[in-house]
Amino acid sequence: MLTEIHPKLPMRNKSVTRDYYINKLGFKEFGSSDFDGYLMVQKDHIQIHFFEFKDLDPKENYGMVYIRTDDIDSLYQSFLDKKVRVHPNGPLQIKPWGQKEFALLDPDHNLLTFGQEV
């Protein structure tokens, strides 16, 4: 039986990725060890893992994660308050498929889409 999923996304620079997810998005580092070339972050019940890929070209990165929330308006506002850049095509809006969504690009152009059922 499946119980959880923890996506693994590429990162070029661990300290840049750590800073973005912790200081901008409010995640905390997960785990008791600092692994070379690997990072795990968590916020509420969501964990995202990152593996080092120094040669990653952000313009060719197709890493994507869809994260469901139960308070999308507050989450969106909290990111705006922290000056987190929203994806140009991803401001908060209701989609035809019945989700209220917004999207961000992290420093390596991994697409993070946050959604809540309308």
C-alpha cells in the first residue's frame, strides 16, 4: 500500500536551493545529517528531496511538482509578502479543472504548482 511520495528534483547549488526553500518558502531542512550533494526539506506534510546536478541548464529543466494545500489564499499571500517571484504564467487563479492554483519557479527552474480544490 502506498503511503507517501517525496519527489526528487535537480539542483545546481545546494546552498542556493537551501536558502530559497528555507528563507523564501518556509521549509525546514529534514534529517539529522548533511549529505554531500543531497538536500531534503519539509513543510507541514510535504517533503522535497534534491540531488546535485551541477551541469543542469535551467532552461532545459522539466522538474515539476504539484502540491495540494487547504489554504491557498493565505499561502499565496505569504509568498507575496516575502517577495517570492510568481511564475509569469502562474498567478493565483481558478482553473477549468476545478482547482485554484499558482506556480513558482525555483532557482533551478523546477516548477512548483500549488493547488486547492474549489
